[in-house]
Amino acid sequence: MFQQIASDVKDSARATARAAALSTLGAVFALVATGFLTVALWLLLVSLQTALFAATVIGALYCAVGFLFLAFGTSGSATSPASEPEFSSGRSGAAPANEQREPFMQLAEGFAMGMKAGRSARQR
């Protein structure tokens, strides 16, 4: 039974690592493509107008796309505190369950807990 659980964890970790690697590779290729497309748009706009016009159009385009990503990113994250799951940190001086904490603090706390678990596993 323990071997099956360990095998499932290994398979899950392998699949997660593969997905992360492919996502990273996809992001790198997308960034390179964005650079080439930006240069191509620059050359096209400079051939039609001036460099100032090209810089303005490309800057406005990136600004609009950035605002769209910000709008889409914040539209789905508005949840009420009652619907969010509460996790106990296992500390005696932990914040009350109804107090909302900053996401960065949750991330830092999770990182610290992981480091502590790794050190205790290594000491055994």
C-alpha cells in the first residue's frame, strides 16, 4: 500500500514537472515571438510614418494588452472571505481564522513551513 502511494506521488510529481517545463518553454518561445513581431511592426510603421509614430503605436498596443490582462486577472479573483478555505498553520500564535492575510505573507509562511519540513526530514 505504501509503495502504491509513493508511486502515485512520483507519477504526480513527474507530471507536474513535465507540465512546468513545457509551460516555461512555451513562455520563452512566446516572448521570443513577441520580440520578433514587435520588430516587424516597428519596421512596418517606420516605413509608413515616422519613428515617433511607430513608438507611440507599439507603446499604446502593449499598454492596452497589459490593461486587458490586468482586467481579466482581477475579474475572477473577487471572492468573499467566507468562501475561501482556511488553513491552520500549526502555530500557537497564529492569526485568527476570520482575519484575512496578505497573499505574500501566506506564500512566505508556506515556504518557511516547507523549509522546516525539509530540514526535519533530513535530520531523521
